[in-house]
Amino acid sequence: MRASRLTLVTLCLLVVGIGIGAALPHVVARLSYAVEAGQAAAAREQLKQVRDLSKGFQEIVKATRPSVVNVSSVKRIQPSGRRPRTQPPDLEDSPFRDFLGDDLFDRFFRERMPQHGFEMQGQGTGVIVSRDGSVLTNNHVVRDADE
């Protein structure tokens, strides 16, 4: 009798264990779905905020786009009229001069200044900052410019 009772208890525990094992994946799936559903709702709300922010940014860009302008400048350079030294003074008595000759030093150290003036051009961007058309730009674009 004791053996049949032990067999019955073991059989009952086995059935309960199989039932729990069979039901457990469904319970876990429902719990994880509930967690995922909550996360999905939070993600949807964040995505809505990002879209609203993006639309606001697009409106700002549309409103300010015409205020960004191209800035071009011209500086006229005139030659100084005097010829620079052909070589540094410390090379007058150089032993290399005796070995290499005068031509090499004259060609290498001679600054070639243009005989006539030329124009240097600068270019950049700026932003219109007032209704009268004042433009804000970097100094290197317009420094010492003639136009």
C-alpha cells in the first residue's frame, strides 16, 4: 500500500510538472509581450516628439534659408617697386657658393615679384543679420579687401 501511495504521489507530481512545463512558455510569452507593448508605446511617443521637432526645424530652415549668402571679395596687390635682395647676407661668403656657383644661389633665393599688379580673390559665406542687408561673415574673407 505504501508503494502504491508513493507511486500515486510521484505520478501526480509528474503530471503537475508536465503541466507547469507546458504552460510556462505561454505565461512567459504573455509577460514579455506586455513589457514589449509598454516599451513600444514609449518608443512611439518619443518618435512622435522627434517628428514634431524635425518639422519645427524644417520650418526654421525654410524661413531662414534666404538669409545665407555668398560673399566674394577682391584685393588689388601692387608691386612695391623695389627689388629684394637676391640672397640672404649670411650666404655672401658661403663655401657652398664656391662649390655650386653664383647661378644656383641667385635662382634659388631670388624672389620673383610680378612686374604689374594682380588681384587676390576671397570667397566665403555670410548671414544677413538685419533688414538693411548687413552681412556677418568671417574676417579672413573680407580683410583688407578693395571690393
